[in-house]
Amino acid sequence: MENFKALFDLTKLPVKFFFLFAVISGFILFADQQLLKNIHLEKMNESYGWIIGLVFISASGLIIVNFTIWLFNKINYKIKFFKVKKEFIESLRTLDLHEKAVLREFLINQKTSLDVPIDDPTISGLIRKKILFINQPFGNAFIISGMNTSVSISKFVDKNLTLKDVDFSENPTKEEIFFLESNRPSWIERRPWRN
């Protein structure tokens, strides 16, 4: 009985079937009589005209409703996406000193991922803000070595983060280098400054 009900559940049919029904019924309703005669469908309008008309109206209506819902969802998604994007960029422009120091490490080390202490409040805050994410090499698992794990900057942040956002410049002066060296995270392995 359930299978029989499922056979007539129109909501589960893809929209392309309704489009096909609308095209075929529309063709039979509006095509030239000579053309219908040539393909032996001239009596369809006479015998089943009201059914064909009902199929055309129903199928076209369902297509219009589905298109309207799809368009509304698309516009709604775009509005939400731009709102989230704006908030995300705003959060990049208002990083605190510790968050800037962590993000600078990616630039200083010229790496796309770093091993960081997962229990560091700044790291966990950046992960919560979706600025950093934990690398997952094996499906949904990630590797922790001691209390360290590998993290990367999200692609969206990588595209939108500027040097100015992390108090960094392309050609830092000696004073800037001193400031940056003095304000590196405590957990970082010290390396010579890049040229």
C-alpha cells in the first residue's frame, strides 16, 4: 500500500518531469492542426482536450511555483552570504594583538599551515571565529601531537586578510621588526627573521 501511495506522490517527482508534461501538453494544445495531423495526434484535442489543458495548467503552475521558491532561496542565500561576509571581514579588521600575532606567524614562516597548541585561548578563539581551522588528514579525524595540532587559515580569510590587518608591512623597518619579534606568540619556535 505504501508503494502504491508513493507512486502517486507528485511532490517527490523532479521538476524536469513537470517541465516535460508542460511542453508536451502545450505542444498538443497550441500546435498547428496540420502538424498534429502529420504526427497522428489531431484527435487528441477532440477526445482529451480538457485533460491535456488541465495537465498543461497544473504542470506549468508547479514549474512556476518551484521556480519562485528556487529564486527566493537563491536571493535569500545571497543576502545571508553577503551579510556573513561583511561580518567576517569586519572581524578581520578588529583583531586583537594576540590574534594578529598568531596570523603573522603564517606570513613569517611562509606556510599555509602551522603546528599550534590547541589549548591556547587565542588559537581556540580563532578556530571558533572560523578564521583558523584544524587540518583533518584522515576523514573527520585530526592528529594531535602532545597538545599541538596542525591548523590552516581558511581560504576566505587568506583571500581577504591584508598585511595591514596584522600590523605587518612588505618591507618592515628595524623598529617594526623589533616590535614584531617582541610580540610573537610564546609557543612559537624561534627562527631567524626572513629577508
